[in-house]
Amino acid sequence: MPELPEVETVRRGLVPALEGRRILSVQQNRADLRFPFPAGFADRLTGRRVLRIDRRAKYLLIRLDGELTLLSHLGMSGRYSIEAEQGAVQPGDFVHAAPANPRHDHVVLHVEGGVTIRYNDPRRFGFMDLFERDSDSPYLAGLGPEPNENRFSGAYLSEVLAGRRTPIKSALLDQKIVAGLGNIYVCEALHRSGISPRRLASSIPGQRAERLAPVVRSVIDEAIDAGGSTLRDFAAADGALGYFQHRFRAYGREGEACMTEGCSGTIGRIVQSARSTFFCPSCQR
């Protein structure tokens, strides 16, 4: 599933194609994705101008005039592609993404300037919603701070993890504690900070929290800079592929030598909450 860096890559790819442009028409090819589309979905979008594109956690928030927001979650296999007419004047260079099966083009936006935005989702685990105020959206309610926000700090982690009897890996995946983290980058952050994923969250406050918070931030920032990791079913909005997966020090490296300096351990894998956890039992304590 695309995580925060991948969604941020999509957001940045969509900005030059959508921001400031009016949606001329909307082609909605089915009644639902993971959830039903809002009533009057296509009609409510048609004619609206895109003011800006934000991101909160793993959600894309397309801000429209008339105080309407289109929320989009990519699920496991959702992707956006951008098409532009030959020779059309537009900001930036739009690159055609690798062709996807058009049977799974569930929403197509035709935008000013000859731009077409396609949302393709073979597994249909993604979803879209419309709302007027962020406070009205159940998907945004109760989210914790972003991992690269100033308020996400060692002190904050010490406060929210105190007394929690769940493993630290599970705690970091809780979107109410920190918004946008997923399995890949939690594995990476715990490995780089030398903290075992099996350690109870209640044991983290203090020095471990002060060590963990900046590592989480740096892992996310590094992934965003690299364009997001490219999973099997994921492509960036402009068709460019990210390369952060080549820098993974723990995730997906079961049986390989630990890359931590001075460590002679081997990366292992365990299952926590039905998800694979990759870690080094030698240097992660």
C-alpha cells in the first residue's frame, strides 16, 4: 500500500496538471470503489476550479472553489496518470505513465488546457469522498501529527506512548499517534534507531523516544526526496519511478547481512498484526 512518501509524490505530480485549472467534465465509470461514491459525485465536481492540492497522512485533498474538497485514498493499487494534448501549453512537462488496463479507469477528469487525469485502481481498495469542512470528514478525524511536523518530537512520543502495552511497531502504525506511517517506513525507522519492533511502547518514553523521533523524520524526508518507493502496483503520478527501495536497510532483506556499522547480524522477519516485520535481532534491542 502506498505510504506517506508515495502519496506526497503523487500530490507533487498532480500539482502542475491540476492547480488553477477548471474541471470541464467528469467520467465516473462505476458506482463504487471500496465505498460508494458520494451522491451526485460527477455533477458536484464538474465546473469547479482546483485551488490547491494538499495531503494529510495518506489522503490526497484536492481543494476546489465553492469550499468543496475531493478526498482521495489510493488503497493498495490506485494510481493517477496524466495525459496532455500534443503541443498544449501547460506548466511542467507531463509524462505519460506506463499504460494501465483501461478497464480499471474508474474516474476520468477532463481539465482545462487539454489535460486528462485518470484514476486507475484494479483492486478497488481506494476510495473518494467530498466534503466542505475538514472537520466533517470521518477520515481526517483524530489523526496524529505528521512525522515531519515540528510537534512530532521525542517529547511528544514520550507522552503518547507512556503506559501503552502494545509493541512499538503497532503503536507507530496507529494513525492517531502519527499520521501517514506504514509498514515499510516503520521497519526502516526502528532499524535505524536500534529499537526492537517487539519492544513494548511503554518502554520507549525517554532516551529511546528522543532517538526515534528524528530518525522517523529523516526516513520520511529521505523517501520523499527520492520520489517514494516503487511497489509492484504503484507508479508516481507523472510516471516516474522512485528509487528509495534500493536504500532499504531492513525492509524486504530477510536473510541478508545487517547494514548497521559494526553489526554482524542478519535481518530476520516476524509477523506482527498480520504484517511482515523486518529487523535485526542483533542490534535492535
